[in-house]
Amino acid sequence: MKFPIYLDYQATTPVDPEVLKSMLPYFSDVFGNAASRNHEFGWTAESAVELARKQIAKLIGASEREIIFTSGATESNNLAIAGVAEMYQEKGKHLITTSIEHKAVLDTCHSLEKKGFEITFLPVNHYGQVDPEAVRRAMTPQTVLVSTIWANNEIGTLNPIHEIAQLCKEKNVLFHTDAVQAAGKVPIQVESMGIDLLSITAHKIYGPKGVGALYVRRKNPRVRLSPFIHGGGHERGMRSGTLNVPGIVGFGKAAELAQKLMSEETVRIKKLRDQLWNGIQSQLDEVYLNGHPIERLPNNLNVSFAYVEGESLMMGMKELAVSSGSACTSASLEPSYVLKGIGVGDDLAHTSIRFGLGRFTTQEEIDFALQKVVETVKKLRDLSPLYEMHKEGIDLKSVSWAAH
Ligand SMILES: *Cc1c(COP(=O)(O)O)cnc(C)c1O
């Protein structure tokens, strides 16, 4: 076993060796600009890009002409939301999203608010799911776009995307989903599900960082976007700039592998994830699962370990690379807005750890991780006066602390 053990696959994934191999020729031997129409160098690069476009389209059930390459899902989300908002502002200036989206969606919406758009941020239930009926109720004649995340990156919860997409179809409102975490984990069929825009990124599916895509529906309806990067008219005019050929080739290969491996990988990884959770539950008390117990990503486990500070827990198990429920923003240690959004109190949110499993996670690693987590939580709780009081049956909520 190699240490530290990587259990943060929702943050990023390593490039798969097959992906790396596919990319290497495109840095030097085959270095052409895919937009060079006059010679062999350009043609070879272009045909490699077109193959990747097909591979990516296939993973999500789209046509290759509907794939726009970007620098990653942050850009894809920006382009989808701000691009639609600007393009359709004559029709209306209202958008609907949820309170637990990725920051790339939330911050784009906040910037639109400053420009005079109205955004509804719908709350989610205790599991992190948005109610399609709430989406319906929030719609007004001015609504031009609904954007909801497919699988949440912190808690792994899956949204009822099919239902929301159908509802938007019915109401003639465009529908976008951030499918970064869902891609390669759950089947995606943009065409039959009625999705109009969808964001994905290579580095969450064992491809390289800095390359992503936006699916933009071409018919029923034909979606139009206002671009914000101008110059050259690449990617149907929606995203100018010389294409990152090696990155795109790797993205294509990663998509092909994701599709090929999805079903067997899901079974294997889910089994390891469940072992970890079952082990934690059977050996520790006062542990709480965050997110939906079933409707969740197969590779995500998010747990609150009451009476143990998440940051201390991570410090105590440096052999594991995991992530905590507190976002270390500048000076303050704020609990995650996603956990807050599903109603987890600040106390418990600060005790949360996200375990992200992936393609290269082994049984041995999970056995080690389980033992390490249990041992560290027990050790920290032994030092915790609050945990001791809890053990003695004292209701901590009824205790009034002396102020200093
Ligand atoms: C990682 C992530 C993004 C951002 O993608 P980048 O390619 O890193 O910009 C957006 N949404 C979700 C859900 C993510 O997990």
C-alpha cells in the first residue's frame, strides 16, 4: 500500500494510464492546430478532436455536434447559465436553481443578480434533493432557465433529473444540469431525458485537468447562447480559442473508458463504500450519514462523527487523504453550505468527513481506512469532555455554559 491513501475522488481523479498514453503523441509529434484547414498537421489534430467529440457525446447520449469544448466545468456552468440568461433576456429575466449547487453555478447566479436578473434559489430536502413540484411552483412566465445539479459533489445525493427535465419541457423552459459527478457513474441520456444543457469535466472521470465540455441541444429546441469569449468563432461561435488538443484527446479516451467500465466499476466501488459505512456504523456510535442513503453516488460517503472536530480527525489520520465538511475560507472556518442546506447543524457539520472512492481504490486500502477512522475517532472522543457528558446521559442542550 502507498500512503497517503487517496480518498478524495470527488475533488479530482488521477489520469488513467490509458488516457495518458492516448494524449502523449499530441504534445509533440502530432502538434497541429485543429483549426488549421490547409495542411496535414491541422487535419490530423482535427480528426483527433472529432473522435473525442464522438466519445464524449456517446457517454451522455448526445450527437457530437452538440459538444462544445471548454476549460472545465466551471466555464461550462458559466457559459450555460450566463449565456442563456443574456441570450433570452427579451423573453424573461428569471432563473431557478437550488441552494446546494456547486459554486460555479451559485456564483454565476449571484453575478447575474447584480446585473438585474432575478434568481430563485430553491431549498432542498433533508437528503439534498430538490422537489420537482417546487420547481413547477417557482416558474413564472419570465423563467428562461432551470439549473439543478445531478449529483452533489459533497454529499453524493442524486436529484430527480428526469422529472425536472420533463417538467421544463412541458413549460417550455430550458433545463441545464451540472453532471460533473454523475458522468461515468450513472447512465446519462440527454436526448431521451429532455436535457438542454449539461456540464462535464475531464478531471473527475480520470482525464486531465483544464478541459471540459458543455452539451448544447441543437434541436427541439435549438438552444442559443451568448458567448463571453470572442475571437475566431471556434465551437460554433460559442467558445472561441485554439482547442486544447491533447487535453481533448484525453477527455475523449476517459469518456470511452468511463462508459465501458461504468457497470462493473459501480458494483465494485459501491461494495467497498458500503463496507466502509457498515464498518463505521458497527464500531462507532453517534455517526450520521449525510445525503440520501440510496439515491446517491456509488463512490461517495459523507459522515458526521459527533463530538469529533473534522479538522482534528483529518490531522489524526494523515494516512488518509479525505476532505472535511468545513471549507477553510480565508480566515474563518465556516461549515459547508451544502450541509447547512440539508439542515445539518453547525456542530455536526464541523464533524463531517467526505470519503470519495474511485477506480484505483483497493480492498486493502478500505480495510486500512476503516481501522484508522475508528481508532482515531475513539481516541479523540476519549479526550472529549462533551462526549463523556453525553455518555453519562447529560443532555448537552440543557446545559448552560458559564460565560467568561
Ligand atoms: C469539480 C466540479 C466542478 C468544477 O469543474 P472544474 O472542471 O474543476 O472547473 C463543477 N461542478 C461540480 C459538481 C464539480 O464537482
